[in-house]
Amino acid sequence: MSTSAHATVKEPDEKVSILIVDDRPDKLLAYEAMLEELQQNLVRAFSGREALRCLLRQDFAVILLDVNMPGMDGFETASLIRKRVRSETTPIIFISAVNDTETHVAHGYSLGGVDYILTPVVPEILRAKIAVFVDLFKKTEQVKRQAEERARLVHEQAARAEAEARQERLAFLADASTVLASSLEYQETFQNLARLIVPRLADFCLVHATDGTAGLQQVAEAHRAAQDEPNLRKLAEYYPRSGAASRGSTHIFETEESRILCDMGEETLSSLFEREEDRELVRSMGVSSLIAVPIRTRDRVLGAITMINTAPERSCGPDELSLAEELAHRAALALENAGLYKAAQKARNEAERANLAKDQFLAMLSHELRTPLTPVLTSVLSMESEPDLPEDIRESLQMIRRNVELEARLIDDLLDLTRISKGKVQLNLELVDAHSLLRNALEICQQEIDHKRLALTVDLTAKKVRLKADPARLQQIFWNLIKNAVKFTPNGGQLRVHTSNSGDGQLKVEVSDTGVGIDANSLPKIFDAFEQIGRMRFGGLGLGLAITKALVENHKGSIRAASDGLNKGSTFTALFPVSAEVSAKAIPTVSTRTGERQSMRILLVEDHEDTNRSLTNLLRRRGYHVQAAHSVKTALDLAATEQFDVLVSDIGLPDGSGIELMRMLHSERPLFAIALTGYGMEEDIRKSYDGGFDHHLVKPVDLNKLDFLIQQGKVEREPQSAAI
């Protein structure tokens, strides 16, 4: 018979192995016959060496061992069997055909034999003795199985408990992170931390922290209900205000090391409390355990947490310390995030205040710079219209007017750049004829084109020219491109304005010149703000093209520049999506030509003396009946004695605002109103419209534009920006 190499865990009805060792085959056969009734696994071996090899492969319930064998006899074999750990307790029954002395038998027992049988063997006796050891082996194996099962069960329970504890710990930390992150206020975060600790980790909790300017201060406290617990009640009442509390937290804060006190022995307490009176106070309060940990970020310590238990059944060990340290770490992260948020909020508020101050400064600067330009410009226009003016004087006046207009344009560019950088460019979209606005822009620039004797070619071949656009801004785009070409083209040069429709149906507007050109290195920066790229001698701030590009893109278009190099001219190409809408609405344009005029009664309110006087004179010369006022009061006095068709008013007045004046006059009867002011920011324009003004003109005023709007009178009441 054969068996597996190693013994395995046996079931109660599983066969066990019996080793029979004898050098004679006939005896082996006889023993097998005697033991067959036991129905166990019988393993035979013909020598002591073979028996040892069998023992290396498997375990046996009992060994039947012949004493007298050639080579290695039974006693030597038994001695070697006993030296093997796994077989040192295996029962051995010696069998001998020789009636040896008692000394010989005693030797067998000394080698670990459990019995000594002389031949001839009585089958019933042999079976009975073998059966006892078989049953004993089975019971022993059953006990082993039960012990292994209990050990496995204990291990599984411990593993399950550990997994549940780990899961609970992770869930607690996850909830803690949520609670700690729920507030960006330091005090609330500290209090949330204390409430998380009690009662999950401790019966009592105290949190100390520093704001970086003062010492360590108590910032939060929490404890379980203490009505029926005298020790906890005493702890909650006296410990927070004791020197022991502050000194213990300071020790943790300064050393940046955690402390765990699982017993209140003298040596343990001394690791945290150096003073005897502090140790005595802690002992008197019935403290069973204490854990103190620092609240530490990456580069500094924010404070310390002290967790105290009075209930002796509370666990105290490495797991509790680790959990407390992890909670303190998460609290530190929450506090650090709160600090970063506060710093960012403070920086944002400061930036917003700085931006507001900048906007207010720009608005005031714009007002102060524009206001003096209006009387200059209007006076020059008035003098230019004199028919008998000598030519040299006329040229000087034209030079003055061009420079005043340039100054106004520079102010507009600064304000436009501010609007664009803040994303506050508002477009009043309507269906416009691009060719009409392009011709207006050319008309505005015509005098300068003539002055430089430029050969102008206008080739407007595009068929699809209706765009959904802001007419004022679109005309500004065209004006900027044409003005740029005129500026950088020397006297006698050539200028070409060409329109067409691209393959995808877009409107293409090209403005080409034979001017100074652009070198290849400068082309990528040509649309950057304040980039002069070697053109500083021509003046300006370098904002026109940056503003133009932004306005084109706000109209969902694109713009590019091309040049063959310096002194080889340049071409600017703008593409705009055309509109499929069909409208018969006429697009208003500003023209210097006058048709059939209407006489209007105008109330002009302007506190700047020179502007008031010059505008009054010029408007009267154009046939208007004008009454001038310098304040809200004088304007109301005039309105009380006379009716007016149009109000032209400054916004900032000595005794109020033009908006207040407009509302008071409008409450009496509807009045067509034009705001005339040095304030040109988007917010200023919005306030004008909200106050009831129909138009908002920014100083210095274009008299032709003002005249045109007055003539529109009550015909055109839809608000639109007319900042020029």
C-alpha cells in the first residue's frame, strides 16, 4: 500500500496510516492480514532505512517495528525515528521472535516503545493494541483540527475587527475633513475640531493656538455631559483655566512632539508636566489617559490639542495616538487653506480697490483733460468757418484742431484699453452697412489725406456688406486702420481701401499703404499694446492697433497685418461675418453736410466757463436759440420761465449732477437730452442712459456730431453711445 508524502488534516472517518517494518515478506503479509479488519491504510517497509524514508513522506498513527533486522535493527531504527521532531511521539510497537531478557525489553521501552510483542503474534491482541493507537491518533488529529479552527476563527475575527476599525477610522477622518473644510473661519474651525474629538476620541478636549502675533491662546473646548461624572465635571470646570493646561500645551507647541499618557504614574506625567503641582492637579481629577499632539503645517506649528479621558475603559495606545495625529494634520490643512483663502481674499479686495481707484483716477483724469479741450476745439472750428480768414492763419488753425483731436483720441485710446482689458466693452449691435461706415471714416480722415497729398484709391467691390455690428465701434475700427495708414505714409505716398467677399462669404476690408512698412521680427507684435516697433518718432501711445484688434474680435472677426519689410508699405486685412438679415432701416451716419435744418430751443448747462461760452456762441451761429446755465439751480430757474426742446448738460455740476437735473426736468415734461461730459467710462455712459439721457457725448465735443444729434431731436430716441 502507498500513501501521500505528508499527513494532512484528517476528517473523523478518514483512514489513518500504519507503518509495518519487517525484513521478511511473509511476515509483512501476515501482519497485513491481521490488521485488514481495521480498514486503515497499511504501509510496508522492508528495512529500517526504508521506514525512515516513509516517515519523511508522511505521518503514521502507529509503527509496528521488527527488532531483529539485518543491517539496521529495530532499536537503531527507533532511535533515529525519535530524533525526528514530527515522529518523536509516534507510538512504536516492537515485535521480536526471540524471547529476550527483561533488559532487552526495557531497552525497547527506553527508546520510546509503547509495547513489546513476542511472536507468534495473536491477531486479536495485535488488532486491539493497534486499534487503541489508531483511535488515539484520530482523536488527537480532531483536537488539532479544532484548535486550528479556533485559531483561524480568532484570526479572522481579529482581522475583521481590524478592518472594521480601519474602515471606521477612514470614515471618521473623511467626515472630519468635510467638517473642517466647511468653514474658512479660524474660530469655527477650531471649535469644529474640538467637537469632532469629543466623544469619538476623548471625554474632554482643549485646543490652544496662536495667530503668529501673540502667544498661545485657548481657542476651543469640548467635553461630554458631566452631570453624573464628578471627575469629568471637575476637569471641565478647573482644568481649562489652570496653569497645567497652558503649560502642557506650550510644551507640545514648543517641542513639536506628541505625548501619550496611558497611566498617571510619576514618570509618565513628568514627560508632559514638569511642575509637581500640575501633576497633582491632573491626578486629582481622576484622569485615566491623556494624548496631546501639535497642530503642524509644513513649515510651522499653529497650536496644540489636548485630549483627556476620565473613563477607564477608553483605549489608549499607538492607534489612538496615530488617529489623533492624523486628525491634527487634517485640521492644520484646513486652517492653512483658510489662511490662504483669507490672504487671497485680502489680495483680491486690495486689487479691486486698486482697480477702482485706478478707474476713478482715469475717469477724473479724462474729465480734467477733456474739459479744457472743448472750448479750444469749438473756437478753432468757429474761426475756421470765417470766409475771409488768411490762408496762413487757416493752416495754423487746422494744425491746432488736428492736435486737439489727436489729444482727444489719445485719451479715448487709454479708456478703451482699460475697458478692453477688463472685458467691459459693450456693443450695441444693429444691422449696419459697412460701406456707409467706411465712407464716413474716410470722410473724417480726408482732410489729413489731402494735407499729405496721398493718392487715395477706394475700391469697394464687396456685394455682401450688411453686418450685425455696433456702428460707432465699427466706424472706429475703420478710422483706426485708415488713420494708421495715413500716419505712417510719407507725403505723396499711396493709400488704397479695398473691400471684397472672401470664399466663405465674409466681408474682407483691406487698407494698404506705401509707408514705412514693418520688419518681419515686429509683425507678430504689431497688435500688442504700447508696441511702437521703431515708430516712436511718429508719436502716439501705440494703442490704436491693439484696440482695433480687440474690437474686431468682439465682432467675431479677425485681423492680420502683412508687410514685405521696412519702407515697403503694409496691408491690414480685417474679416467680418456678414449678416443674413434683411432690413430696410436706414443706418444713421454723421456728416458735416447740412440739409433742411430745424430751429431748436436749447438749454445748455455747463459749469466750465470757457466751454459754456464757446458752445453757446457756436450753437447760436448755427441758428439755435440757446440759454446757458452754470448750475442745476440756474438751469431749473430758466426751465421754470421758458420751455426747451433739447437739454445739453454736463454731468458734474457744482450743486448737483446733470442726471439729477434731467430727472427733475423730465418729470415736468419729456425732454430730448444729450449728456456732454469729460467722463467716458462704460459706467458713466450707463448712468447717463439710466438717468434719462438720449445720448452721451464725451468731451471735447465734435460740433458736427452735436449738431447732427440736436437735429435728430425727438425723431431718434433710441439710446446709443456717441463717444467720439
